[in-house]
Amino acid sequence: MKEVTVGSNEAGQRLDKFLKKYLKEAGSGFLYKMLRKKNITLNGAKADGSEKLAQGDRVCFFLSEETLEKFRGPAPDIASGNLGNQKGNKSERAGKKAFVPRVPVIYEDDNILLLNKPAGLLSQKASPEDYSLNEWLIDYLLEQGEITREGLRTFRPSVCNRLDRNTSGLVVCGKTLAGSQKMSELLRERNVHKFYRLFAAGRAELDGVTDAWLRKDEKNNQVEILPAPPSDSGRAFHIVTGCHPLAYYEGYTYLEVELFTGKSHQIRAHLAALGHPLIGDGKYGDKRINDRFRRQGIRSQMLHAYRIEFPEMDGLFAGLSGRVFTAPEPESFLLLKKEGN
């Protein structure tokens, strides 16, 4: 018999959902059969799987060790776990060497992390061999002793918002189930304010709020900006972008942008449609302009998630109530400011 005590990251979900995570290789039919036969019990009693779990509940498995191992599957994939000094290092993943960049921690409490993602690092992996910010987060929490390999079977900490690979800046991460759920809710309902800093081509006199319609080509992972809803059957989303120029330089503008809606490539495509593509943007930018700045050492799009403002909150998240956090701009930003003066 194996007994599992429900922790805070497993509480609040249905028993059958928990079982499907814990015995991920088992089919639903097998799990419900084991519940009916009392080979799986909850707090010493028969259960049907619909019960809502609470912290401290006991789930008992009257199954052989061989059966448990068979249906639990392989241990969760974990990276190097060698990030304590937060310096770039190499990690062995999927038989390949992957560079693990330095990821500064801007803020941390019991439930969330705010990280300053460097340009070039994926927020979430696109293929099995990728090392993304998600894997960095797991490595970091394992090394700090805040999660265990066993715990990853039923709950996996994760980023709550994503940035494009070549966009740097603030990413919100949930360390616990409560943290993940609350941050995802705030982001989904647009109750946190997110501000970006960027360099755009030309003199961008865009002080105010601009709206448009965005249509995405899923096949090519590219979006199109439209001035009005499309007349054809193609699906498009209404987008709202706020811009405020911070400084003008010879041939380019330093801007702060607030996202009132958050759609794929919104800032990059919207600024390009307004005639001011981001410097260094290979997809929506101007190749001639990008080539000029590449000679000055600019290798990626000049877009940085700079500031996040939290709403008033109480209870578990009172410590975040009304707080504002910023992520220092990358060296490439400092370079363009210096070059422009």
C-alpha cells in the first residue's frame, strides 16, 4: 500500500484529476475501476473520483509496486539543477548541450516569482529539446528546495505570461497552485498593467491610445493589422495600444507602450503598421534600417517588458497590493541611448 498526503499544490482539484496526473499512464477506465473496487481510497473510505481534495487528505493505493511504477511512467524531465549562482552555464538536455543564460530574479515570495527574461530565451519550449524559462524555473526551485522531483508529478510551476523569444523583460511565474491561479486570473482579466520600452524607427509622435484589428496567420505565425473589422470570414481581434514617446533621436524614437489588449505580436505589428517598425525586428521591421543598427551591435528586436503594476489585493496576495516592479533595460538599450546623444 502507498499513501500520498495531499499538499497545498494538489488541494482544490477533483480526485480523478489528481489520479490522472499521479498515474499518468493509466486510462480513465482503469482508475474508475480501482476506485469502485476500493483499490484506491480517499481518507480510508470509498470514493468515486468527483470528490474535491483538501490539504491533508490521504489518498491510498492498494496496488503492487510494479503496477504503480508502470502507470506512473518515467520521472518528470528535469534540467541541470545547477543555477544557484545564477550565472550562465551549460545543461545536458535530450542529449544536447544547451546554454542556460543568467535570469535575474526581480521579486520572489511564497507563491510567485518575477523574472527578467533575457532576449533569445523561449518562455515555453517549442520542441522537446528546448531549454526555456519554464525549465529554468523548475531548476531554480529544485535547487532552492522549494519543490521536489516527486511533487512535479502532480503540480508543475510555470510562467503565467509569455514573451516572444527575442523580447526581454518581466515574466510572472507561479511557484504554487494558488500563485499560478491568481496571477493567471489577474493577467486574463487585464487587472495588472504592463508597460514596455522600445526603440522604433523614425520620429514616432504617437502620444495616446490607438486601436486597430489584428488577424493572425497561424500557419506562418505572422499577424496582419487592419484599420477596421475584416469584411470576409477571417477572424480578427480588436487591439488597443497606448504609446508615449520618451525621447527622440536622429532617425529613431524611444517609446513606452502600454498594452490594453494582449495579442500575439501586437506591439511589433501595430507599430510597424503605424509606420514605425521596431529596430531589430526581423519579422515586421525594415531590413535596411535593421542592417544599419546591426553594424552598431544591435542583434535582436528592441522590445523590453519594463514595468508591471499590481492592483489592490488582500489575503494571500496582500504583499503585492498596489506594488510596481521594473526590470532593468538590457545593455542594447543603453547603447542606443548613448549613440543617440
